Amino acid sequence: MQAKLRPGMTVGELVRELGRAGAYNAGSLSHAADIYESMLRDAQAEKFLGLAGAMVPAGMGGIVADMIGRGHVDVLVSTGANLTHDIIEAIGCSHYHGTAWCDDVALHEEEINRIYDVFLPNEAFVRFEAFLQGIFAGFDAGSMLSIADLLRSIGENLTTGILSAAAKQDIPVYCPAIQDSMIGLQYWLFDQSHTVTVDAFADMHALLDRCFAATRAGALLVGGGVPKNYIFQSMLMTPKGFDYAVQLTGDRPDLGGLSGATLDEAKSWGKITGTARAVTVYGDATITLPLLVAAVLERLEP
């Protein structure tokens, strides 16, 4: 069947039309919308969102915050970089449209950092440092926090963005590799002269409790890396696996990396059940994520 376009089509109609054509990643995107819709409609499914890659600098943070605000996320696992840039946006700094073809040495001299075609001035990190150090200073001496506690404290001091939405909705945010981010570097600075401990293992108790308690579970994975593995490994200690899984990635499976690993491969580990509804959509997640979320939102809130 050939896809047909017409003026005035909605995103949901376009995705359904791509599904009727059924080929390649267009068909996979339509299949992903069906699975994601079923996952969100399943009241007994614990809904995990994995967020990797530079999605917030690319303008996707507002979509993620809105997903949390609408109750479409029960557990968020993110890279520290995405949360760093979420904070930067939330305290009033901006990412700027730039170009991938430029003189990076000149940018460095002008104190401008580049993320492909997104520019971020060093001034943002100056304000970022002042904001975080102010929050850290409020922790009681000798206290112990989990990483999720740390991120909740930050979110409670923001009014917009992912961490703010998660704090308002009482959604845990896990960031197992938080040291690999500017948040981690700022906490290292704070730790030089303070006695507050962040327990890197503390989050695993609450996360595993949720996994054992879940009747069913679903995962929307944007990219791969640590968030994808942290989500999938959470089910390994239980007799269950994920019942729904949608992966949006641009990585190839034949290189052996986790970000490109197929969801069928995850079944061999028991991370996904043998009967799970699962699909991978290959492509740029800054395109596939908005299309997927908009199409399903249209179905849920027509």
C-alpha cells in the first residue's frame, strides 16, 4: 500500500498512514506508537523512560517534562548531561542555534561550547555553579543522600523543566552515572569542604522494590548507554521482564554496543519477556520522539 498525504493531516494521521505503507522505519514508528499507546493505557504497567544523548540541548526537554506532567512516566533514568542542561535552561540560560561547520578554536577563545550545531556560552556554567552550590550548602552536615534525593532537592528549587516536573509529580529520577556530568563535578567541588555523603547504591533499593511490586512494566528508551542498561538490569533480579519496549536509536546493532543492541537480544537475557510487544525505530531521536509522543497524545486526548 502506498502512503497518501493530504493538506491538514495531524501528526497522528501521518503516523497511521506511514504504518499502512508499512516499510522500513516508517512502519516501525507506527508500530512503536501502537505499543506506546498500549503501555500508557495499561494501568498496571510501571512506565520507565530512559533518556540518553544530548536531547535537552536539542530542545527535547520540554517534551520530556510534559510527558512527566501528564503522568506518562513513573520512573525516569537519565544521563547527567541531560539533567545538567535541564538545570541550565530552568535557571534562565539558553542554548543557541549554531552550526556544525565552524572554527572550534575560535569558539573556545570566545568561551562558547559546541554540541554539534548547538552553542552554549560559558556564562551559563557560571550561573549553574552558583545555583547548585547554593542548594548543596543547605544540606545538613554529616547527612547521607541518594542520587535521587539529590536530584529531587534540585528539582524542588526549580519552577520549570524535567527535574521540576518530576519533583512536582513525585517521580523518582535516577542518574547512575551522575559523576560523568557537570552536576558531578559541582558536587566534587562541594565535597572538598563538606561532610555530606551521596550513596551511589542507595537508589537500587527503591528501584528494585518497584520492579518486584510491578504487575507489568514498559520502557521507552531514547538512545541507549547507561540509562538503557540501568532500566533493563532492574528486572534481572525479579522473575519478570518488560512487557512493552520501544527503543529510539540511531546506532547500529552489528557493532556490539548497547545503544544499538536489538530488543530481541534483550530477550536472551530475560530483560524483556518472550511475549513482549517491542520495536526499535532507527533514526534521529529528535525527529522520532516528537512524532511518537504527539501521535500517541492525539489518541489519548483527542
